[in-house]
Amino acid sequence: MGHAGMAAAAVRYLRSAGAPTVAGPVEALPRPDLRAVGDDERAPVDPAEFRRVLGHFATGVTVVTAPAAGGGGDPAGPAGFACQSFASLSLDPPLICFMVGRTSATWPRIARAGVFCVNVLGAHQGELCRGFAVSGADKFAGITYDAAPASGSPRLAGAAAWIDCTVHAVHTGGDHLIVVGRVDALGTGGDGDGVPPLLFHKGRFLA
């Protein structure tokens, strides 16, 4: 199907979604053709340049946490990692998503738990974020948190907001995984909307 066919299918879908009845099945849009760059091929974009240019896009900063798998059966305790690639995805049903590297040592523990909490960090939590960005350490040592109401995932004290989720779907995206979470509960920090966010831009935090 060419671009014209794809556009026609999209129009048919939008018309059927707004009509009280649907005359027939909606034609699904085709998946794009994707392939990995071969070992003998040059990558289309230099990785360092990719990082430099994309660094101009300012993002919020989160810490994604999960309870110990099996209700305490994980000897390593709860899991968590710093994540700036987070976004809202859908209002109905309520979905969010975040991206995690496929080599992450923390993601398998979150996947085993099947639930997680996204902690949106406040401007004062830069050091806390750095602690969750390292690997091989007890990231929760000295950290104050309680249990999120739906999942029991660590809900970090002082965060601007929290989103308590169940893993809804996982998709591949190059060297990362795209994790979709269904929102079960959410709220703002103790100071409500008065907590300014922690921002990340050009490789550094902005208060």
C-alpha cells in the first residue's frame, strides 16, 4: 500500500470512529519496513552527533521503581533506575510509556515484578537521580519511600508526582525496549502542584 492508500485507510478509520454505525471492517495500516544496520555497513548517523543534537530537547527526569519480585523473594530488594525517556501515551485507557536499554540489569527485575511506579523528580532531587543512574550499588540506601497504593512499588519521598502502573506491553525499539504501562493510580507529591520539576538539557540538570 502506498502513501495514498495509507491516507485513505486513515480517513476511513476516522469516519467510522465518528459515525454511530460502522459499515464494514477498517483496513489496518501496514507496518513500516524496518531492518538493522549490518556489521559491514556504516551507521546512517554518527552516535556522538545523535546524542549532541537530541540533547537540545529538554526532558523531565523520573525514577522508575518496582517492588522486590514475589513479594520479597528478590534478595536484592526493590529495583529502580533513572529514566528521562518517559511520556504519557493514552487517555482512554490511561497508558504511559518509558524506554529502557536492552542491556539494563534493572529491567529484568521490573519485568518479573510486572508492576512499577514512575516517580517524577522535583528540582531538588538531582543527587537522588544520580544515585539511581549508577549500577552495582544499593540504590535505596538512605532513601525515604513508601509503598505505592496499587503495586507496592517504592514511591519516593519528595517527588513532584507518581504514577503507579501494571506492565501492559513491551515493544522493541532498536537498542531499547518501549515499555507501556497501564495506570492504576497516580498523584502529586506532598506539596501538590507546588513542586517544580527536575529538567535535563544538554547533559546537565536544570533547576
